[in-house]
Amino acid sequence: MPKDREGTRYLIVLTLGDAAPTRLQSLVPALQEILKSLSKTPSEQAFHSAARDVFGYFLVSALSAHQIKTRIEPPDRQQPFLSSSDAVLIVELGEHFDASGRSRAWTWLQRH
């Protein structure tokens, strides 16, 4: 993928301090709506841990990693979204990657 601000690929990793099912029920749809508003293409869940306390999404955005983080992690960190016990990591994905097996994440990377 050409490196330009119109189509930079990112992996967003969230680590939740509290992954209670009731919290996930409100947090995940809110996160998906935010990612939808930030992404040039449909975002894709890259992975999640068995406990659902760590998960990642791929997206393509014209924004910088810092700009994405400020939209995901507002300064006041109010609920129902992220709290001070949560962590966010945003990594720009380059043109070189590899994987094996069949997965939606691998397919997303090949297409974007």
C-alpha cells in the first residue's frame, strides 16, 4: 500500500483493566462506532484474548496515530468508554507482513 495520509494502516490494541461482560456490552459497540468514523474502509477485528481483556482492530485512516488515540481515549477518560486502568497502543503497519492459515485479519491485510 502506498504510504500516504489517505491510506495509512494501523493496528489498535486495547488492554482493559476491567473486562466484565456488562462493560464490554457498552464499550465494544462504542469503540466500533468510533473506529467506523475514523476509518476510510471498514475496520476489522485482528484478534482478541480468550478473556476478552486484550483485543486489536485494523483500520485505514488519514489521521496520525496520536490523532486516533485522542479520539479513542478522551482526556477525561469518562465511562462508559476507557478508564485509567485501560491501555491503548496504536501501531502503523508497513508494507511488509506475513502470516499463515486462514483468518479474517490476514485477509484484511492482503486487501488493504
